[in-house]
Amino acid sequence: MSLSALAAPVALSLPLIAGFFGNVHPAFDSFAHFRIHLAVLIAACAVLLLALSLVKEAVAALAFALAAIATTSASISLPGLGQVHAAFGQKQEGQAVYRLLQMNVRFDNADPARILSLIGRVQPDVITLNEVSSMWAEKLELLSAAYPHRILCPFPGRLWGAAILSKRPFSAGKEPSCDGRGSLAVASIDFGGREVEVAAMHLGWPWPFEQPGNIAAVSPRLAKLSETALLAGDMNATPWSAAVKKVAQAGGLTLVPSPGATWLSRRLPDGFRSFGLPIDQVFAKGDVQVNSVRTLEDSGSDHRPVLVEFSIRLSGREIPPDPVTVSVDQPTRS
């Protein structure tokens, strides 16, 4: 029994350690996404070891698990902890506050009205979308009056892709664009006289699936993002993974702390949300100052919507608050 109890944490530690070497090969990075899950299982093994009076082994296993979890803390900002993450900026006097809503709407969402209703309540300035199928392209036409500026990028072979909807006009003389496979939509948007290049991105699944190739394909376009940019999307990768770091490096972007688990298999009840994965990421650079990021209520997809509030730094010149900014009551999380 003692040998079996010792074998379990050792076996779990192997993929956990492998996840720290994601830069060596994407196969190792696939383990990194489950770092917290593996660490929790090792901590559970430590309790079993303690029950078997293997105190030294139990302490070692628990210390290892806690150290692994600690490596993720800098990239997650969970609500209710009584402090604001250091990466978030505070709105300055004279700054307008804008809202970006990031959503993987799920290509086969059985109840699209819930997402349309959520958009109506939140009234974001910009929406970045993933898995926009032909069904969704039709449904989004219902928002054309409120969000007349848009780009939808089809995904060849899958009939869905990325999209950007905006209340704000696209910058004059700068055409929005799609990458070749519909996983990246980019548009330069005018926020009260300040241009911000907004990108919506959807990466494929980690190795052995298409994610490494996706990152290599979009990296040249990410390198051309404007000096002031905001990127949001479903990365299918956790914020501490090598994959997300490669995206940030390719675009000269700074990763915004995650609000926590955004994806959960639809086979599990929502009460298991804390066991999900934080794979919807937000990046920024230049004069974009992210003030807060949080998840919203379930909207029928297997991903939670992510609401980003941001400002644009004044950069030495006064810009009055934008009169188009809409102030609405914050929706409560379910």
C-alpha cells in the first residue's frame, strides 16, 4: 500500500514537470495547460501519504504541489480576493472608459438569443467573436443597427471563423483584414480620435493538433500590429503556457491577467466551473490601459463571455471623455 501511495504522486509529477518545458517541444506544453489539475491531484496524494504516516513524503508532495500552483498566480486575477492585480491600470481624470466583449459563441449554440440578449444588456463598444458559423452570421445581422462596423472571417473547411463587431467606426483608409484561415480578424478602430488596432483570434487545439502551426501562421501578421493594439480570443491555451507566451512575443503584446476558468466541457454541470480551463486570453500594448477583466454569466456556449474595460492613455495631450461611451449597470455573475 505504501509503495502504491508513493507511486501515484511520482507518476503525476512527471507530466507536471514536463509542462515547464513547453518551449522545447509543444508536446510538453500540452501538459502545462493542466498544471493546476495535476498539482491538486498531487496534493490529494499528500493527504493519503499523511494518513499512512509517511509524513516526510507527504510534506514533500504538498510543497511541490503548492510551488507548481504558485507559478500560475501571476497570470490569474480571481475576483473576491480583496486586491486589484498589479497589471491593471486605474482610470485617470479625463479618460473615457470603453468595453470589449470577447466570446466564443459556439458554432452550434442551441440558444443564440441568450448571447444576443447579453450583448444588449452589456452594450460593449467592441465585440470579438470566435466560432462564427453561417448560423451566427445570420443571427448577427440582428445587431447591424447597433454594430454597423464589422468584419467576419470565414474558416475554410469548418464554416466558422473569427469576427469583430463595433459601434465605433473603423479608421478611415485602413481596411480590416482576415488571415488566410479565418482564425484572425484585425480592424483599426477609431475611439474618439484615437486609433486602436483590435484583433480577434482563435487558435486550434494544442499538440498533437493544429495549434503550433496556427501560431506560426499568424505570427507574421501579429508582428505587424500597430503600436497601440488590443487582442482577444480563444487561445485554447492557458495563460502560463508556452503557446500564449509565443503569441505575446510575436505581437509585442502584454498578456492581461486571466479572470479564471472560461471553458468547461458541456458534459459537466456549471457547478464544476472552477475545474475548467482559463483559455480565453486578452493582450494589449501601447496606449491601451486595461482597467479590469471579468467573466460574465453562462450564455449557452461552453465558454464564458469575458468583459474587458479599458482606457486609452492620454499620451501628453488632453482628450475629453467620449460622449458615445454607454454606462450600464454591471450584470451579475451566475
